[in-house]
Amino acid sequence: MSKNVIIVGAGIGGLATALRLVKSGYKVKILEKNSQAGGRLNRISRDGFSFDTGPSFFSMSYEFENFAKDCRIRIPFKYSPLEPLYTVNIINNAKTFFIYKNVRKLSEQFNDIEPNFEIKMMKYLNKTEKVFNDTVDLVIKRNFDSIFSYLISLMQVNPIHLPLLLKSFWKEVTNNFSSREARQIISLVAFF
Ligand SMILES: Cc1cc2nc3c(=O)[nH]c(=O)nc-3n(C[C@H](O)[C@H](O)[C@H](O)COP(=O)(O)OP(=O)(O)OC[C@H]3O[C@@H](n4cnc5c(N)ncnc54)[C@H](O)[C@@H]3O)c2cc1C
């Protein structure tokens, strides 16, 4: 006999979980308090105008591929990488920065405001890549029922990252970059 599951919330998390469970043989009911599904991933349309209420960046496409594989479905759209990913307009100095994945092209825009941007950026990316890889399974993708279980997991993270875990993100960014523009732009990327 298949088990019944109730999922509270039809955001993308609830919907994805529901489909995974249905494909594994569970009977799923979703309860949603709003009149339409989607949660924060939604749109408000009025007077011919439409506004995204939340996500606009499509990142970590491998998560979607894993999801489709788990659910044995085909992703019903194609995605192509963007280059530049997006632009940042700094109002005070009326400058537009193009956020390229190509670090050399990205760096060229900082020539006159951030000395050695490319070297600093590569150092920063290498460090943050290591932190991501060392925490993604241990901390990021796990669910914690108590602060205690969260702290236990943090204690298993490679101690080399401890100084980073104990400071604010802005502090880390300001240690790596000196110009206001670079600091603002890099800290925005970190949000993702
Ligand atoms: C402004 C903004 C920009 C973002 N930009 C990006 C982006 O560019 N890229 C990206 O990947 N992510 C982005 N995100 C994050 C992304 O939107 C969320 O991580 C994702 O939508 C969360 O999905 P969720 O299902 O976990 O939660 P939610 O979308 O919050 O869904 C929760 C659902 O549960 C329902 N609910 C809650 N309580 C109850 C209850 N008691 N009974 C019944 N229903 C209930 C809610 O109505 C809602 O539908 C952004 C978020 C915001 C706010």
C-alpha cells in the first residue's frame, strides 16, 4: 500500500518534492494558502504590465537536470548560457559593469579603479570554490532540526575554512577588494 504525504506549500520546493515523491510511489496532496502555485517564483500582472515577484536568475542548472533524471521526465525547455550574465549600473559614477564569466573580460572594466583585479578575483574564486565544495553536502544541502545538529555539522567542516565561517561576508569581500564598486559587485554575486 502506498504511503500518503501532505506537502504544505506549492512553491518550487513543494512542487519539486511532490513530483519526486509521486515518482517514487507516494500519494501526495499539496496544500497551498494562496490562489495560485509558485510561491516566490511568481508573477503579478496588471494593466498590461508583468512583474516577476522573485527569481530571475537561472543558476545551478545541474539541479534541474538531476531533478528531471530522478523524475524520469524531459525538461520542457532549453537553456543557453548568458555572457555577460547581467549588468550592474552604479548610479553615482554613471558606470555600467558587464558581469562576464570570462574573468579577463570582467577584469578589463576595473583597470582604473581596482589594481590587479584579475589576480584578486582568481584568488577569491579559488578560495570560495573550496568553501562551496567542502560545505555543499555537509551543510548547504542538509536539513537541520536544531541549532545543535547545525553546529555538529559545522564542526565537521574542514577547519581551514573556520576564519571564513566566523566573519561576515562583507568583511571577507572588503579584505579582498579595495574599490567600492568591486566590493559592491562581488558581494552581490555572493548572494547567489
Ligand atoms: C526578490 C527575490 C529574488 C530572487 N531571485 C532568485 C534568483 O534570481 N534565482 C534563484 O534561483 N532564486 C531566487 N530567489 C529565491 C527563490 O525565489 C526561492 O528560493 C524559491 O522560490 C523558494 O521556493 P520554496 O518553495 O522553498 O518557498 P516559497 O516560494 O516561499 O513557497 C512556499 C509556499 O508555501 C506556501 N505556504 C506557506 N505557509 C503555508 C501554510 N501555512 N499553508 C499553506 N501554504 C503555505 C506559500 O504561500 C508559498 O506558496 C529569489 C527570491 C526573492 C524573494
